[in-house]
Amino acid sequence: MTICIVGLGYVGLPLAVKFGLHQPVLGYDIHQGRIDELKTGHDSTFEVDDAELRKADITFTTDPAIISQADIIIVAIPTPVDEENRPDLEPVLSGCRVIGEHLKKGATVIFESTVYPGCTERDCKPVLEEKSGLKSGSDFHIAYSPERINPGDKVHTVETIVKVVSGDTPETLEKVATLYEQVIKAGVHRAPSIMVAEAAKIIENTQRDINIGLMNELKMIFDRMGINIYDVLEAAGTKWNFLKFHPGLVGGHCIGVDPYYLAAEAKRLGHHPEIILAGRSVNDNMAHYEASQIIKDLARKGNTLKGLKLLVLGGAFKPDVPDMRNSKVKDLIADLKSYGCDVSICEPHFKGAELFGAKNVSLDEKKNFDVSIKAVKHKAFGDVQTDYTLL
């Protein structure tokens, strides 16, 4: 079977490489710059080793006509939210329109994008049918196998994480399971339906978001008590069944986004998801809380805030990734600047001269600042001591 991966970012590329080490793979993306980069054998996301990328047999292109050659089409397109935190399906639906225009009879379309339960069949399938003129379930088939990539994680990689698979028919399910079993060493889990697979994925990130939200709220409480939350967590963690989560800034394109997809679908069905949205509210406002705490402490120490030179270490949404999307460090910097502080940032994974409205400087310039704040635990920062640590 000829495989085409649609979307070659953090999710699509690692999968394309794994299949490409076994057979020829077609790789399609709408961004010419990304295709040009991959053709040189380099991945700027650092999810794939350049040597492995060069070894894989992948045809990279921005020409959607290549999709017409595929028996298997794997969709790895981002599913963001808009400014009101409502699901923005346009990227994935736009991808469906392109796929539909080039979908050949007998093909199977597998969605990996994180969506709310029902989205694949209710929103994506009709677009494929409309644009292709084919009938789902007879002329072509659909399946869902949620991505479980953890950006920057070199231990839990695509082949070492169990793959959840589902299909619109038992035959499709087995076809998809057999396909992924070729490259997923950890094996596959056959979900009984597409909706179950969609739900399984979205609660993974929702559960993590809620747990981090709890830790963030506990930090706010313990700050008022004068207790160090990390001392508390160390003590509580001595019990075998204590879940070891930590407070922090929750950003990125998964944990900070996916719960809103589940919440939106719950509301559509007439249920107001209180716990899910409470966790989101706490985490979305954590950067504002941390900024206010820093400003209050600086003021108590007699600092003149206007013109005070602050350096924020880290701008990515998590350690050791070059991904700045939805990073809450942006909110932190904006708040600090609103008090008149002169804020710069040190983000070694970002090549630009300015990030989030702040000058991007090298780590050796830290000595030139009055106050330093470690916002992201990059390995490049090592044991660098800072005045404040938000980890």
C-alpha cells in the first residue's frame, strides 16, 4: 500500500520517517519552507534525527496531486482554538477538501489530529465525500488513530507508545492495526469505535491539564501560607499512590488546547463541564499570577519598577523544544512590561532577534540584568541561578 502523510510537523514527520525506513512514503505539506528544509535532510523541530531523516525514503512535496497515488492517507494537521477558545476546525477541514479532490477509490483516510468525539465522522467525512464524489464506507474508508507524540521526549517516541486504532468497519480496523504494527514496537490497541478512540485521546490531555491546574491552585494557596509547594510535594510524594504533578505554565498546542474541544462538544450536548473549564481557567491565568507575585516581591524589596532590567530565561512552551506556539511566557512578559520593566528574553531555541515583544539575548548577557526569571527548564540553562524560578 502506498502511504501519504498529510502534514509534516511534530506529528506527521516522525511517522513518515518510521514508515519511510520500511517503504517509500509520500509526504505532503502546504508550507514550501518546511518542504525545502526537509529535502535538505534537516528537521528544525528536532523531533527526528537528521541522519534518520536522510535515510528514510520519503518524497516531499507541496503538490496535492501526489495524494491521488495513495492507498493510505494519514492526516496530521493541527487543530487549534480561536481567540475565544472555540475549536478551529478550518485547518483540518481545509486538508479534507484537498484530500477529497485527490482521493482515489478504495483509499483509507486515517485521522491523527486531536478532535472532540464525533468530529471525524460528523465533520470530516462529509467534506471528503463532497469533494471526492465518493461514498464513505463503500468507495473509501475512514479511520482514527490519535497521535501521542510528546515533543522533545527522546524516550517516549512514536514507536515506543502504544497506538490506539479504530475504523469505520471491522475490516478497516484490521487494515489500520496491521499498518501501524509494522512500525509501532509497543503494539496497538483496537478501540471498538472511532468515537471511543477520539475520546480516549482527548481525555489524556484533559486529565493532565486538570491535575496541573490543581497543583497551580495549591501553589497559590501555599504561597499565602508561606509554604514552599515543592517541599509539600516532596513530602506527599513519599506515599505510593500520590500522583506526582507539578505547578507550571501550561501552553503549547495540546494540553492548553484539547480540553476546550471536549468542553465545546459537551456544551453542544447540553452539559456544562465545570471541572474541565475550571482547570483551564486556572492554567490560563497562571502566568498573570506569577507576574503579579514577582512584581509584588520586587516592590517589597524597594526596587523601582520603571526601567528595571528583567531577563526571562526560556520562551518555548516546554523544555528543550523550539516550539513557541501558545507559550504562556508571552503573557508573563506582557504583564511584566505593563509595570514599566525593561524585559528581555533568552531563548536559545529561537533564532530571531525578538520574541514576544522582548529582545532575545544570549545567556552570557545575564550579568547585565537586575533580575532574572527562569520560566522554562531548558538543559542549556543547566544550574544557572536566577532570582525567580517558575517550574
